[in-house]
Amino acid sequence: MKTKIFIVALLVFLASCTPKQELTQQEKDQIKKEVNSSIQTIFSAWQTMDINKNSHLFLNTSEFTGIGVDGSILNYDEMIKMSKETFGLWSEFKTSIVKIDVKIITSEIAIATVIYRAEAKYKTGQVDNWDSIGSTFVLKKINNEWKVIHFQESSMPPKTVATKK
Amino acid sequence: MMFKIFFTSILLFIISCQPSSKQEPAAQSKLTTKDSLKITQEVLGVVNDYTQAHNNMDAAKAADYFVNSPEFVCVENAELDPSWDALAKMIKNWYSNAASAKFGWENEKVLVLSKNSAAMTGKFNFEATLKNKKKYASTGHATIVFVKQNDQWKFYHYHESYKAVNK
């Protein structure tokens, strides 16, 4: 009987502790897929200058911090306001993603690093080109959705390639 | 006897389900205010030590705060640094040409992400006098994502945007 107790206990021990501590490769792949999809959705919202969609992808919390390309430190409301003002100046915004790198911190926290090129056409006719913009997105999974909880962008100043309509 | 089997199994189940100190549980464990304050103090302490390493121009020590792993990502003004080795070499080369350095932070803000991860943002100022007497200064903002590994907080992801001014 003691042997039976030992075997049952050992089986329970093995079954209970093995898979919970570390993400499986399948889980990691799934997280990367989800985060990649969220990043693509953000860029799609930027390109269509869809402020409502863009706002939904960032976490509306007092903990949110965004650092813009100009070095401005923004809370959620300030970032949405700045996005609205910027999109209001543009007639077209194109981006081309060069690289996306996703790192998983936990099953609910991930970092996406995105390097991309961008071109903004102003309503005045001015066209600005950024050869490279680097973005860090810290994302958190809340209610089964990945939301950006922290954001930083950096770039060199854009080149103005056209000034007339 | 069945009771004994059941009791032993439950006991072992409880013991075995305790989170390991080495690996963060897949599901986010609950963070208390006390946890968040402790983590905030710890990462700010690490940033302070990192800052001192720069002020002492101790390149090896400064580089050691970054996680030496293929997982490490560093972005500087939209450029990706290729590796930890490249970053360490750059810091070493920089200080081999410097006579003095002054590095500091302001408006630091820590966002605790989990029991083993946190992000810090802040504005930094850096001034140095080179061995050829030239002055260099830069100011900018950085995001540091920390991950605790083997009981040490390491810079797992680093992003800085800055403007350099050659005086």
C-alpha cells in the first residue's frame, strides 16, 4: 500500500508542476503571432489616420507613458490629442516596416521593437520622409487583447522632399 | 487508506505549485502595492549604480547592467545596436577617449510590469570632456525595460533618443 501511495503522490507531483512554470514553444509562437498582429493593426490605424482605432490600441491608464520622436513625454490623453492634431495636418501617411522584433516577458507582457520608414504628405503639399524610425512598444494583455502600455519613438529629423501641391 | 493517499496528493500538489524563484509563472501573479514599491526602489537603485559606473568611466561595469544575451535589444535614435558585444565595445571605446564624464537623470518614472519585470523612463543628461580637451554633451529620453534574472535586475531592452551637442 505504501508503494501505491508513493506512486500516486509522485504522479500528482509531476502532473502538477511541469507545464505551469514555463511557456511552451507553441505558447510563445502564439504570443508572437498575436503581438505581431496588434502591431500591424496599429500601423494600419496610423496609415488610415483612424484616431478611434488608434486610441483603442493604447491602454487608457494613468500608468501609460509615451515618448514622441520630438522627445515629448505624454500621458494617454496628451498622446491621443497630439495624434489627432498631427493626423489633422496630413492628407496621407505611408509607412513601411523594415523589422519587427517581439520579445516575450511573461504570457501577459511583451516588447515589440519596430524599425520603419515613413512618409507624411501635409495638406499644404509638403512631403516629409523619415529614413528610419525606431519604436518600442511595451504591450500588456488585458481581457484577451494586447494593449500598448508604454511607447517610445526615436528618429533623426525628417527630410522635406516636396513643398508644393 | 484512501484518505491518506488523497491527503498526501493534495499536500504535494500545493507544495509543487509554488512559483519557482528562477522562472516567472506563465500566468501573471498578483502584484501588491508593497511589491510595486519594492521593485521600484530596486530598479531605481540599479539605475543609480549604472549612472555611477558612467560617472566613474567604468565601461565594463556600465556594460554589465545590460543583459548579455541574444535577447537583448538596444535602439539608439532609430538605429538598432547589433548586439551586447557591440554596445560594450562602443562604451569601452568612448571612455578610452574621455577624461571625465557626468551623467544624470531626471523625471524618472517606473512602471512595474510583473514581479520580475519593470520599465523605467526618464530624461538623461550627459557631459564629457575628451582627452583632446573637446567637450561633448547630449540630452535625451530613454526607456529601460528590466528583467530580473538570477536575482539581478538587468536591462533587457534599452531605447534612447537624444540630441548631441559638440561644444
